[in-house]
Amino acid sequence: MWKSLSKSEAGKEMLKWDIDKVPNPDCDGDMKELREKILSASQKATEFIHTNEKQSSKKDYYYDLRFGLELYLLLKNDYHFNERKASDDTIWIYLSIKVVPDLVYARWGLNINRYYKQTRRIWLRTIWWYVHLSWNDNKEDTYKMLRDFTTDEIVQLVERSGPKGYRINVTREIMKQFSELNSIGDRNLFRKIMKLNTARLKIVEPSLTQGGNIKYVKELIDYFGYANTNKVTEKPTKYTTSG
């Protein structure tokens, strides 16, 4: 059922849009049905945030996260969506340009990178992969684990695929351990961990190391923990980010 649209085709389609108006969808059949489900997922996310995160200053991030979770489960449960399909940019571009362009517009305006131009900035693709790379057994546990993150972590996680592509088990372990991390006062810590991970994956296979993925990730985090603090504080506080 999946339809595709190339970057060049997407560019031509966007040139037809009226820059002063919200872009209209152009889909029918299965894609129109999918559109309605995606819009419903967006509405669920919006209602959840209004109820649970009403006072937050991070509403854009919470929307991306909650909508990402709803979209992820919708595509998985109703359409058997998988990593192979998720790696096909032309599917995401079609969804962005033809199926829910108004939804992308509501979040990003006419930013062409978020529709098609830059692979790892295509909004629907990005939030799907963010959830997939962080998945923690179920929707609510994943939300709780990622709640204290920000859009910066979305970028750092999704845009650092590594020399052999995404290492799903490793990224999920990084997100799990980092979410439980005690603060060492370094707001760039996550970026540093992801850069170190990318470098180490060129020479190390985490699953084959002593202690496996869990120990591998712990060593990534410990490296910066001891590098930035000479000793562990007696009363550490939970690492949080804002924005």
C-alpha cells in the first residue's frame, strides 16, 4: 500500500503550494484512511499534553515525543511498519507532502528540510526513529523515560547512525541508562556520549565485549562522569534538561 515520492518530485509539489495558505493533502483510498488515523494520533498527543504537561515550557518537545509514540504504534500495529520501510525516505516524503502536509506545516511551517530536503530532518521520519531507537517495552514507560529529554537529544540520537547504521540495542541501552543518570553538571553530556559511541563502534562490537551492551554503555557514561568530576557527589541529583 505504501506510495513513494522522490526529493525532486517533492520539490516540484511544494512549488505549487500557496505560501500564504496551509497546504492541502492529496491522497485517496488507503492513504486517506491512514491520514485520518494519523490526525487522530496527533489529536491524542495534543490532548495528552494539555492534560499532563499544561504548564511546561517544552510543549513542542512533548508533542513530538507523544505524537511520535502514537505514530509509531499506529504504523506498527495497523500497518506492520518496520525498519526496512522506515529507512525508505521516499515513503516519509510521500506522507509529508501528500498525506499530512498540513500537520507538518502546523509544526514547522514551510521548512523544506522537515518535508523532504534533509533525510534526518524529515519530521515524521525523525520522530518515528527517535521512538524506535529509544523504545522501552511500552508507550507509557518510553514516555516516562524520555520525558526529561529535549529536542537536542532527538537530533543527537537520530543524526548519529554510526558506521554500520543504527545499533538498536545499543541506543536503547544508552537512552535507558542516560535517563537514570545523576547530574554531573554537563549539559552537553549526551552529545559527547553519542560522539564517543560513534567512534568506538568503528572498532568495538558491544555485544561481544565482556558484560555486553549494558557494560559497554556504562563505560561510555563513566568515561565522561570521571572526566568531569573527580569524585562522585554524596547527594547526586537526577540529570535533567530544559528547553
